[in-house]
Amino acid sequence: MVSPDHYSQELNAQFGRAVSRGMSHILINARELHSSLGDFPDSDDKLVSCRLVMRNEMKAGDVMVVTRENLMGMTVRYLLPRAAH
């Protein structure tokens, strides 16, 4: 089972890869983040921790572009590079 720490580590790894490519922002989808760790969600229940980690990572300027109620899953546009908490 994937833990919140796993989501946080993968989210930060994706931020790092995007920054190294010179990107100014990145779109992260909860279902895709979850699946990138090798677990394919069959229900929204499996995405609760993933969405919480994504929401907790949001800072000023980040935007939730798709809410969790959408069938595509929650999607957040994070600004890069990330400032320290």
C-alpha cells in the first residue's frame, strides 16, 4: 500500500524533474500521481491520501484546476520552483 510519504516523495521528484527542464509550472493529477507509484486506483477511496498530500503541498499561486469531484480526478497547477514551506 502506498503511504502519504510515498506521494510526497514522488510529488517532489516530479517538481525536481520539471525544474531541471526549465518549466515554470507543472500540472499534477491525483490519479496519475497515484498510478506512477504502481498502484492503479479502482475507487476514489484509494486517492484520499494522495489528494491530501497534493492539497497540503499547495502554496500561494498554485491553483486547483480540476476538483476531486470531476471524473478525471483532482488536478493542481503548481508554480515552480517551489519555495520552502
